[in-house]
Amino acid sequence: MTTDSLISSAAPDFTLPTISSATSPVKMNSLSDYAGSWLLLIFYPRDFSFVCPTEITSFSSRSHEFAKRNCQLLALSVDAIEMHAEWLRTSPAEGGIGPLDFPLASDVAGVVAQQYGVWSPTKHVSYRGTFMIDPEGIVQYSVVHNLAVGRSVDETLRVLDALQSGGLCPASWTRADGNLDLENALKPGRVLGHYRIVQALGN
């Protein structure tokens, strides 16, 4: 299954063990737990790595901005839940990540990564896949980076704003821009691509 096939489709269901701090109890989280809110799924390769901590801590430090947009975050990798706990327990100075503002899920067998189309069968880890799932459980956005390239929180928030705006959003759109005005854009005399609008037909 490719990531493109998921857009506008129901998000694949999952139930995974999660942990939010080194001392918190392990919980089982399912997709249904996020019904009624947006969900940002953040697939990453491994704990105790180089690029992953920069991504995860960046998303965590700005989790309040996602919360303002009714969006929860969940990060997942193939690491066992015990490894997640150790990573959370270890300070950043010693290669750990410290406490986070959202949970980490354990997808040990890579089943969920495969369902979302971000599994690397040669490395046995997930690529850096990002999915936005709307309150009805429909995938509205997906992007996949290779293992070497980290993601941008700013761009993720920009896309979330655009999706929540409900309108047409051109390149580099921000909330300050407003949506495209179709009525104005389709007035006679306007040019769309290689075509000039001469007159409106019908009602």
C-alpha cells in the first residue's frame, strides 16, 4: 500500500502500547481514542539515534501549538516499550530525550508502519512518515522523508492550518493570507494557466 492511496481514505486502525514518561504506566492506545480531534502520527526509525531526537523534541516543545488546533500527537517506532522508557529516562546530554509532552508507541513488528506504507523492508524500521488524520478518522495529509532528513514543525503546522481552513490554499500559504476567492478568480478577463476566461456560462 502506498501513502498516496491513503489520502481521503479511512486511516488504518491500530492498537499499540504507549508510554509518555519514564515513570508513567504503559497504556494501550487505539486510533478510536483520537476520535473527535486531529491526530498527527509521527513515524520515526529508532530511539537513541541522531536525527530522531531533534525531531521528537522539536514537536514536543511546540505541542501546545498543536493542542490549540485540536490536534494530538503520537510518535511511533519499532523500539520496544522498555526502550522507549529508557530513552525518556536518559538525559539529552547522555543520548536520551528526557520527558515529552506526547506519548511514544511501540510498533515492534512494524505492522502499523507497513499499513501506512512507510516500512523499510531492508532496514526493518519505518521511514520518517507524517500523517494528519482528521476528527472523522480520514487521512488528509501524508509526507515521507528518507532516514537522513528531519522534518519541519513549522511546515507541519502550516499544512494543518491550511487543512483546517476548509478552502483553497496556494503555495506558501499562511493563516494571514486567507483562502483563494474563487468568485473573483473566475471573473471574465482573468487568466487561468493558458486560458483566458471570456464569460460565465449557466447559473
